[in-house]
Amino acid sequence: MITNAHVSKVYKMGEIDLTVIHDLNLSINHGEFVAIVGPSGSGKSTVLNLLGCLDKPTSGKIMIDEIDVTQLDTTALANFRGENIGFIFQSFNLIPVLSVYENIEYPLIMIQNLPKEERKKRIMKLLEDVDMLDQKDKFPDQLSGGQRQRVAIARALVTNPKIVFADEPTANLDTKTSNQIITLMRNIQQEFNTTFIFATHDEKIVRVVDRIITIIDGVITDDKRVSL
């Protein structure tokens, strides 16, 4: 599903070139449950942003479903993300003036422009899946961290993405809520064969994934499949 060839990312820091990703070569199959791990500053969030088409590499090629996304312009890239990719951010990124229902609905209006009845059908199903049906009219500041993360997951999944990228999705959650969120994502992966790619320090996630990719100083130092 995802293939990268000789991908590098360089940031300009004044007159200095800072290379944060070095010659990345990586393939991820459809339906995999993958953790990208490494110390802070290792480049794992940058890899997530590159694979998720939020950033473009300085050099190299990224193929997703046989499409070279590095060649897409800004509009085409936004459309591609909207049709194929979901994101779960550590900071939730919910819109404070929108209700839970409206936050989940937002990408269906702005990206996919689905009819109202189809939107409602998808949203109500996901609200039930993430156990937030009774909270649908509340606003983000009325929710706990775990509840906000559930909303963020529902919003990421409402467009029926092929791939979900999650950047430290359990970092701000207590152990019980973290376990519930991880179980929920694993169940979704198994039911819909959705590809999940995490950038994480959380051992609870690492213990349940199919594959662990270790990045240190922008280089893949280990890539192993896990027998559960």
C-alpha cells in the first residue's frame, strides 16, 4: 500500500541544512498495524507527516496505492488525503465551537461533501462505536481527555480512510482510557482491514502491533514483525 524510495527530509535553519530523515526505504502493506518508535527527536513524527502527505520530502518518492503523492500539487494532495487518509493527533485538534457531532461531520462536509442523510448514518454509527452517542451535543471543553480522543478517532474514521496515522494518540490519557482506545483501534483494524500507523513511545501500543519500526537520528535501525 505504501512504498518509499530514498526519502530524505532537510530543513533550512538559517544557513544550516538540518537533515532529519536520511534515505528512508520502507514498505507497509494494506491492513497492517504498525508502530514507529524511537527517542524524542528521532524523526518518527516527521516520517508520519511524510507518509500521511502532510509534508513533502526534500528528495525521494512516496507511493500510496500506486500513486506518486510527491508529484501531486497542493489541491490534488488535499483531495487525496480527504479520500484516503485519517489523522489522530496527540492534541486532538477538535474545533472548540463545534459540537461532538459537528466535529465528526466536518470532514464529510469540507472534504467529501456527502448528502446529509449519508453523513448522519456514518456519524451515528461511529458515535456508537466509540461509545460517545450520549455526548454528541456537547462541546470539546465539556469532555474529558479520553472522550476527546474518542471523538478524534471517530472524525479520523468517518471518511472511511484506507490508512489512519496516529501521532502519540495515548500520550495524554490514563492507563484505563489508553487501553480502551487501543482496543477500539485494533477492533476497527480487524473489522475493516484499515491500516494503522502509530508514532509512539507507549509500550501498551507497542505490545499489540504487528510490526515495530525503530528510527534513530532519522534512520531506520530495526524493522521487525511481531508474533502475537
